[in-house]
Amino acid sequence: MLGTARLLTRSLADARVSVGLSWRNLGHAFSNRNEQRPVDPRQWGVLYLGGGKVEDNARRLCKEPLIALDRKGEPIADQAAGLAGLQGLVALDGNWAQAKALWWRNAWLTRLRRLVVVPDGPSLYGNLRREARPEAVSTLEAVALALSVLERDASVRERLLMPFRELIRRAKAAGINDSRRDRRSRR
């Protein structure tokens, strides 16, 4: 709705948005045209909430705001090692159906470390957007939380959220809201 991934590219020096449905590999997703950027997928993480009971169990078992999962969606035993040494994050941006399609169409994502954020509250979107799940947040909010944990610096999150809060303030002032909610409330 408000394009939070684009806000990230303005706020982070090495952030980029790759538009499409599938790529051959991580390097291809970051490339311009046919040139490839060499990257080691073992040193990258992917933020993907998923939808299964396993992820729900992981959120209950781990009290940290960022959880590293194994290939089965279970929290790895050594969380510190699972989060250490990451060179970058991939965030799947779009609505829930689009994020799921990206996950399934790009098998190389499973070679990255899978991370799940556990927000400490609801999305800042509030009534501007209906979330599929209570623990769901925008791409920007998820990345901000993940980076603050990885960098061990809460101010990272706040710096990244500042322009998002302003964007939301302006949207609310302009009367923008989730039209699906309006239709439901009129019934």
C-alpha cells in the first residue's frame, strides 16, 4: 500500500529492490541485467514468516525478537550462531499471496538462513491495512527489527521507523484507510 520496501532503499546505503517473480539465485536477484554479484547464500538470511504451526511453536518457544529456523521451520539450537556473521537479509515484499509465491518460486531461498521476526506489538499501519495475522508487520518494520537485533542497536530500528511513522501520519491525515475494512463495517 505505502511501499515500505522503497522507504528502506532510501534509508539504508546498500538496500535494493529487485522486482520480479523468480531469479536463478541470490546473485542474480541483485544483478543489473546479466551481470552477477558473487554472494555466499550461507552468509545471508531471508525474513519469511511462513504460515504453519511449526513457526507458531517457534515463536512461543523463543522469546527473542528474531529467531533463526532450520529447514523444517524449527528454531535452531544455537540461536547466537544462527544469527552471527550475516552479510545481508532478503525480505520478501508484497501482499501475503505474493510473498508466498516468491518463497515457492525461488528454491534458492531455502539455502539462506531463515529468520522470523517476533514483533513486540502490532504493525504501525494500524487501521490503514488489515494484516493476515496479528504478528504480521510491514516489510520495513520486519527489517528494522531484524537489523536492530543483528546490529545489537535499538536505535537502528527507531531510525528506520521514523520515515514510516511520518508516512502513516500523512496517510491518516489524508483520510486513507483499508477499503476492505470500510466495506465490512458498512454491512
